[in-house]
Amino acid sequence: MQSLIMIDLDGTLIDTPHFEAWRNTALIMGGTELTHEDYINHIAGRPRMEGASRLLKLKREVHSQGTLHSFNACELADYKQGEFQRLCANTKLFNDALRLLERINDARQTVIFYTASQNASDLFDRTMHQSALLLKQPKMVFQQSDNQSRGELFQQLIGTRAAKDIHLIDDSPYAADLACGLGIHTWQIHRNVLEPKAGDPRVSIISSLDEFILPK
């Protein structure tokens, strides 16, 4: 069976302002700071409602929630969505993401894209249109539902394929560790040296998507 490439959208292919939107939400709604490390470890790669619940839980645990306790997860999620829409006007594909997609196109590799964000699919359409790159294979984008874990999403995408035939790229250390634990060949794109890395030693850490070698 031909190998399948599975690629995360947010932060892997698309330079989306999710961290900035969550940081502004924490600051404006609660008067509290959200560090990038806390965002990566607790919120990144998760559906919006789960992210809001985790933000509340995180700030309560460190006793620095400010006024966040006066809001519920739905209110935080709605505010974050407004911030995200305001910030994402100039969203683009990463340069190395465009080059990777061109390589996949030339090789006619089978690829599917996944995301936890309700915004990512439309943003992907927009950024692909801006890039003028037309994929030769049908573009398949799968969104993680609010009541679905990332592991369940991966299992859904794998289907009846053998895990050894799957090659996955994600910027989240949490997602990379999870995929590797399922037996998937996993790469974590690690663009910022200050960001945490996956803990599973089997995960391949790359600083650019140019380092990803297409499966044969």
C-alpha cells in the first residue's frame, strides 16, 4: 500500500495567530499572562472549547487567574474567536510549507490534512489560493470535533491502514508523542528553539519542513 502523509495545518503549514489570540484573551478578559510554553503544553492543537477550559484550569492551578474566574469557557472561546478573526487577515503558508506541498505534488503522494481549529480549513483554502498552487490530488481536510480526542482523530485518519505506512508532521509535542505511540512515523516541526520538543525519542525533530524526506 502507498504511504500516506498526514499533516497538521495550524503552526505546521499555516502561520496562524492562535497563540496571540489566546494570549490576548487571557490578558484582556482576565488580566493575566499566558506564556508561549503554557500555550504549547496545555492549549495548542486542541479544539477551541477545550482550549478555553484548559486556560481556566491552568490559571486556577497557578493561583493567577485574575478575573478569569468570572467568565465561563464559552465566553472565553467566543472572545478568542473574535481576536483570531481580527488577527488572521494576513495569514500565509510558511515558505517551507509551500515547498513541501510542491514536492508532494510533484511526487503525487497521498496526503491528508487535519486540524482542531474550526477556522483552519477556510484559511487553508485562502492561503492555497494566494500561493497559486493547485494540488494534483483531491484536497482532504479533517477537523477534530469538540467531543473527539486527538488520539481518536488519528485513529479515524489511519482507518484500516498499517501505522507503519503513515508519516505524520505536527508542530505540537503532545500530538507528536501521541502519534508516535500509535506506531506512526512522526516528525515534529520545531521552528523556535524556545518551544518544547516531543518526549518520545522516536519522534524526528526538524527545524524546517525542507528536512522532511518524502516516503517512497
